[in-house]
Amino acid sequence: MDAIARKWRVGRFNAPVDPVFESRLGEEGDIEVVVSPLPRSDEEATRALAGVHVYHASSARNEMAKYAFVTPGLIERNPHLLAISTYGAGYDSVDVEACTRAGIVVMNQAGANRDSVAEHTLGLILGVVHRLAECDRRLRADRGYSREDLMGHEVAGMTLGLVGIGHVGSTVARLAAALRMEVIAVDPFVDADEVARRGARKVCLDQLLERAHIVSLHCPRDASTVNLMGAAQFARMRKGSWFITTARGGIHDEAALAEALRSGHLAGAGLDVWQPEPPPLDHPLLALPNVFATFHTAGVTHEARRNIARLGSEQIVQVLRGARPPRFVNPEVWPVFQRRFEAVRNALSNVR
């Protein structure tokens, strides 16, 4: 293989991707997609990505071998990389700072799965507040109890606290309004007027924890949010409240959450994300009847996967035409990227 390919090359490893991804890229005569087996070593990852200009990387840390993560080492071994595109909204499998230092654009697909994740969030909320999962499990295994033993609550009139009001959080806010819930939100990147336009009232985190009947996480996992919800935060939540997350594992402390539930301080939890995924069968949270557990499936619908693949392929085409992508994780890299991009494009023109 030439050190620099004759076409723009997009590389990915053999993980599930909706066919629209490669179908769209195939419409471009100067772009080829290279699909490789999942790597079992750094050497295999390097060979698979040799000469690749865009690496379409998995967002799920637990579904990919560590050799497929975008690390400083992977970047150093693959100097022709111009851009990283993730399969989803998350990018915690990508060292964004290392990419920025190397002049590499990082794109995610934020918002492409927002309807699916927001609907799943609402399902978790209704599931734990109405105790649907508890009722289902008990009805299949037991008799001699009354319906009142599984009495839940209406969410109408409750206060929903959103930690993050981006694509998913703002969609959840709109759904919650239809259920006549009051919505408050904390988000350091959105001012109070914009939070209001998105359907919530801006508060600080402590206020949110103290006031909300239901706390739902919709923030990315990064250095500022790891262990954002620990023992102190769960203790600050109002007694008898509920905790929901469709964000990322590691943002909440699972041991602290289990203790808050066991003690009765929290009434229940709806959890779609774990650390690691899937959690072990003997995980303490899975032993609690008031935990509604799903396997990071909030964004795993046919529609969401198709939307993610479509947005991902369109962003890759835009970047390979020298245009800024709409879902830009590290926009500060753009001037350096442009110089690198022009150099590679000129080299490609010379070998065609």
C-alpha cells in the first residue's frame, strides 16, 4: 500500500454499523472504506489503520479492545490521520487533547439518537416511579400479595432535575412538560435564557439535588463529570426521590448509589449505563428490586443507529471536502487541521 493512498481512506473495525454509513460514502468516487477485524494488539491496529485519513471509532469503551482506542500511541503510529469520527454521541474512547495536539479533528454524532435516548429516559422514569419492573418480576414469580404492595406514584406535578440540557436533555424536557412536570436543569455551557427556551429553569447542582423529585443525567463523561454523583450528592437528594441515568458509566458512583437505595434514602433508580458494561451478574445494584436496569440500550434502536450512520458519513464527507463538521468536539484544532488537510490533498492530487 502506498504511504499515502490514492483515495481518501476511511477506516473502521468490524463492529455493528448501519449499512447507510458505507452506502453514503460509496456515493463519493474518491472515498474508500476499509473494514478490519477487531485488533488484538497495537501492531494489528496500526496495520489496519495504515494510510487511513479518517478513523470511524466506536464510542463504547467496553465493546472495543483497548487497542482500538484513540490514544497518543495510536496517533503517533498513524501519522496520516486527519479526523476521528465516533459511532455515537460519546467520545470517551478518544483522547481529545492528544488529537488536538496532533492537528486531528474529532467529530461525534451528538443529537442523532436524541429521540431514542429521551424516550428511553422517560421509560425509566415511569418504570421506577410506577414500579413497573417490580410488578412485572413479582407477578411472574409470586402470589399472595396485594396490588397496594406495589403502589407507585404519578409523575404529574413532580420536579424533574436534568444534569445537562443538550440534545437529549432538551428533548426530555419537552416530553416531561407533556406529563405536567416542572423541569429544572444545570448546565455550565448554557445560559439561563437558553435553558428556558429549552423548557427548563436554570439552577446550580446543589439546588437541583435538593429540589428535584427525579434527577436524570444527560452530560458527557469527561474529566469534569467523572464521579459527579457520589455519596455526598446522593445524600443531598431529597428523601424518597429517584435517580436516572442514560449518560455514561463512571459519572455516578455505583457503590454510593447502592447504599443510598439500600438505606431507603432514595426510592429507586433507572440505570442504562454501567462501569463496566455489562455489569457482573452479582453487581449489588442488580440485586435491588427498586432498580430498573437496562444494558446501555437507550440509543440502540433501528432509527437511532440509522441516524447516527447517516450523520457520521455526512460529516466525514464534509471534512474530506475541507468543510467544518457540524458536530465538532475540538473546534480549536481547525487552523492546524486545515494546513494538514491541504498538504495531504495536494499529495493525493500528485499521485492520481
